[in-house]
Amino acid sequence: MGFQFSLDTVLRVRVVVEEQEERMLQKILHGIVLARESLAEIEARIAALNITRSASCFKSVIGRDIHAAYAELKDLELNKDSLHDKIKKLEELREKQLAVYSKARQDREVLSTMYEEKRKTHELDMTHIEQKTLDDIFVSRRNRN
């Protein structure tokens, strides 16, 4: 009989690794959601500024107000571009992390399957041993009578 080791420890390690990779994936997904929410807020603010600017064309407005609105619009556009880049990077990171998580899950599932097969084999062996013991007891009692 070859070297045997308990699958419990290895399986626990695989479960922990899978959970860590899942948490990392969830963290990335949360970052994507936050970035998209920020992007939606910026786009709403840009739309509001454009409406305000269009309405201001027919009113007498102070030049500094128009200049401030254009500066804010430019700033929002820069933030919007940076958020697009951030979302793109997070999406790439999500794809990579999804592959890592899938691998960790697959590794854990393989070990879980092996563990269950080993457990079933052990239970079957124990059942055979119990049955043999009962048979021996029955035969010994029968021989005594």
C-alpha cells in the first residue's frame, strides 16, 4: 500500500483559495459598479450643464458664469474619459480574475469529488467489515449450539 494522506487539509486549502479568488472578483465587480455609477452621475451633470447653457443663450449672463460653466464641462469631460479608461482596465482585470477564479473552483471541485469518492469507498469498506463481523458472530454462535 502506497503513501496515503488526508484530503481534508488539501480540500480546506482549496476552499480557502477559491473563496479568496471569489472575494477578489467581487471586489473588482464592485469597483466596476461604482465607476459606472460615477460615470452616470457625470453624464447627468453634463446634460444638465448643456441644458443650462442652451437656456443661457437667450438671457443676459455674466461672462464669468459662462466661462465657469465651460471650465466645469471640460473638467467633467476629462473625468468622464478617465472613468472610461478605469472601467476598461477593470473589465480586463475582471476577465483575468474570472479565469483565475474558474481555475480555483475547478481545482476545488476535483478534490471534492475525490474526497467524496474516498468517503464512499471508506463507508463501503466499513459496511463490509461490519457485515463480516456480524457473519462471524452468527457462525460462531451457530457452531456453539
